Amino acid sequence: MTDAAPAHYELSAAFREDLAAVADALHAGRASTRFDPRILHTAVHLCAVHARLNRSPPEKLVRALKELVREIALEDATEAFRVLYTDRVIAWAIESYYELIER
């Protein structure tokens, strides 16, 4: 899993797959009134852990996740979705990247 060069991991298929999983979870959350936020949390966690294992700088991870949430929120009529999910996703990513989550 750590075969990609740190400078290029953000361009890798593995990183794009992780971002796609986060996007799928965000879309599922918007489409359901019974969405379990643990699905999104897990997707963000895996994305952050993979970024760390591939020595991608955390700021590149945060930038990619913010852009992803912003793109998905364009479909929303209000800023509420973007603000809420940007805050959550970024907090979860930082916690996971630095393993700050209590186990």
C-alpha cells in the first residue's frame, strides 16, 4: 500500500477510490433520512489512514476533502450541507490521520 511516492499519491487510483467512497457516503447521507453517519466516518477514516500510510501531507488530504464536499454541496440549495459536512469530514480526517480517535 505504500508503493506510491508521497508527492504523487494524491494522483493515484487508490486515492481517487478513497475519495469516491467518501463521495458515495455523502450522497447516501443526502438521499436518506435514516442515514448512519458511521458510514461516512468509516470512509473518511480509511481515506485518511491510507493517505498517512502513503506519506501524503495532511494538508493535501484536507484540501481534497474540502473540494469534494464543496462539489457535492453545489447540488444543494443551501450552505448548511456544505458547512456541516465540511466540518465533520475535516475533523474526522484529522483525527484519523493523526490517530486521535479513542479506541
